[in-house]
Amino acid sequence: MPQHVIELPESLDRVMNQRMAEEGYASPAAYLADLVARDQRIEPADDAALGQMLDAAARSGVSDRSLEQIFQLGEQRAKRRG
């Protein structure tokens, strides 16, 4: 199995050790292997979701509103949502 040597700043080392303890990882290698595996699963899902949003945006057509109106509408919606 390939081996890698990495250097982490103290702050990331503390985070890694905390997560290892909380989630029951036996070693830094096990924790990092799980992070890489999760990254592989998440990336395609993110790409698919982004593709769906872009398709929906393309189907929605061109707005009659100005860019300023669109930003104002977005700000109003954000305020209502809290």
C-alpha cells in the first residue's frame, strides 16, 4: 500500500485528533482514508446538483428585471427567511 508523509499546522492536527477521538478512528491514516473516500462520494453528487441548477436556470429564460432589482429581491427574500 502506498505511504505518504504529510505535515499539518498545529491547529489542523488538533482538529484531526479531536475528530479521531470523537468518531473512533484507530489512526490518522484511517481518518484520512475516510476523508478521501467521503470526498469521492460527495464530489459527483455536488456536480450533479450543480448541473441540475444550471439546467433549471437555462430553462427559466431571461429576466425582465434589472440586475439591481434582482439583487434587491434576493435581499428581501433573505431577510424574510431570517
